[in-house]
Amino acid sequence: MRNDLRIGVAGYGLRRSLAREAHRPGNGSRVVALYDPDPGAQRQARAEIGSELRLAADFDTLLNDVDAVMILTPDHTHVELAVAALRAGRATLVEKPLAITVEDCDLILRTAHEHRARLYVGHNMRHMPVVRAMRQLIIDGAIGEVRAVWCRHFVGHGGDYYFKDWHADRRNTTGLLLQKGAHDIDVIHWLAGSRTALVTGMGGLTVYGQVTDRSEGLPQDWFSPETNWPPLAQRGLNPVVDVEDLSMVQMRLENGVYASYEQCHFTPDYWRNYTVIGTAGRLENFGDHGEKAVIRVWNGGRRGYDPEGDLQVPIPAGVSGHGGADEGLVSEFVRFAAEGGMTDTSPVAARDSIAAGVHATESLRDGSTPRHVPPVSPELAAYFAAGQV
């Protein structure tokens, strides 16, 4: 217990599962303090973490007597809290997305650099078994050199999760192409080995803008796969709904790889499908976690329609959230907070996914005009590439 990393948590809402995962008394880390002004969240945290949990009156007080901080609050609050934690020298996990503007991302990176405080971003999909298995197949040369990556994201619960609270207001997210897409854009970058340099976006608010039933708070049955279908039957949407429920992005990466990302919030099914095409084959996942999920590889020569492929790689089902990704993410953060060094997640890559999402959203809202995506400064790139030691 004495050697456990003492963690303070800001926000005990939608991503509270990360805080629960981080509470491992006697096994490396424990959550000792919480800042969340919601009395209901406070009660739930004490019920799940323990009655000894310290409740901080404000964020500055949270920073007392902790070694590390987990920022799990809504997206638009990340920059202020992250800058304060890093200036205080605390190892800091910021849930994805890092921030909702490129300028705020760069401010967070500069603050970590200037104060030599360890910064970690919660891109847990880099720990998802399906993503790691696809990346290993690419590293092993199963499809040759990557030349294209396509991702289709079917957000089947989108009307429940993203249009009934703060997510639906672009002032809090910039847009769902950034908020939800930051995960997938980061995975595309990781699989392709490069960042986006040029984007063009297209999309709109095509369905949920027609739903006129709005609510100041979440209705009692806000999440109900049975009754909230079809999508136009949704009720109790956020008073402000000005983000897109359908979006598409074309990307040219810095290393010449081409990529596309499609996101839809009113599909009946909920999963991600990646297709990666190389100079000697292609791979594709069917399901992204669970017993039936599999990656199929076609690399044995030309043929017609072949649904099975030349190789099938089952995707192991993890125990913790997101197919086991949350456990891997928290374990890496705890080790990094205590020791520093290299991690599979990357603050610069997190910033690059935001930059691509921001500029794609600007393109989408401006007649699909192409946008160049500027890289982070060379000084910051070099610092974070060295592992923040």
C-alpha cells in the first residue's frame, strides 16, 4: 500500500470505469481523491471505490497529496484542468480527446514540456486486441507495405450516447467527427505509420435534427435499445443539437498513404470495421471484440469473391472494458507515471488525431474544401518521441 501510486480523479461520469480500473490497492495504484461537484457522482464513487475516498472541493485541492491525476471530465474542460495538473508537476492522464482545438492541444503539450510533467492520453484503442493484432500482422509483413486504410464506424447507440447530453453541442466537442472519430483517426495513423497532412470532409445532421422532443436532463429511459428505435423515435434529445450525425473524411497521410473514415450515428449495429490494403494483400476485421470477432487476411493471390480469406486470426476477448483495452491502458499509465519511458499511446499522436478531426470538421462545414493539417513543432515532437524522461 505504501508504494501504490496515489491517484486523484477529476470527473466520475461516463468514463468512471477507468477510475475503478485504476483502484488496485496493494497492487500498484489506488484512487485516493475525487473532484466532481455532482453529489450523485460522489456517492457512487464512494460506493465503488470506498468510503475513505477524499472528496475535493475544487481541482486545486484534488492535487494535494496525490502522485498522479486522471482527467475524465467533458471534453471542453480538459485543457484548463490538464494545464493546472501539469504545472503542479503531477503525472496526468487526459481522457481522449486531448482537447477540442489544435491550439489547446499544443498548449497542453507545451505545458508538459516546460514543467517536465508526464502527460498520457487515454487512447485506449491502442490497447484493444483487434487493433494490436492488425498492427502486428502489418509489422510481420502479412500484407506488404500499407498503401490505404479504410474505417467504417457504425455507432448504433449514437442517438442515446451522443445526442442527449453535452456531446450534441459543438461548443463542447467541436463535433463528433473529432469527439468520436479521434479514436479511429488515431488508429488509422498507427496502422499506417504516419499523420494526416491533407483532409476533405463531408456530412451533416441528417436524422436527429428532425427529432423535436428535447429535454434539459437525461430522460429516465435515455438508453433503451428496445424502445429508442427507429432513430426518429428517439425522445429527450439535448436542447442544443448542432453536431453532425453522419460524416465522411478523405485523408492523405504524410507518408503517402491514403485513408478514409466514415461515421454514422443511426445504424442498427454498433461496431468498427477496418480494411487495410498493402502492396501484397489486405486485411479486414469482422467484429471488434467478443467471441466471434476475427481478422481475415487475403494475401495468397488473385481470386473472385472469397469471404474467408487465406488466414483467419481470432480476436481474444478481454475481461475489462473495450475488449480488455481499459486494463491495458491503466496498467501502462501507472507504470509510466511512476517510471516514465516509452508508451504505446502518444501525446503527439493524440494531438495529430485532433488536428485531423478539427480540419476535417472545418472542411465539412465549408463546402468540403480541402484543408492542410499542420504538424506539431519539431521541438515538442522530439521531446515526446524521447519518452518524457
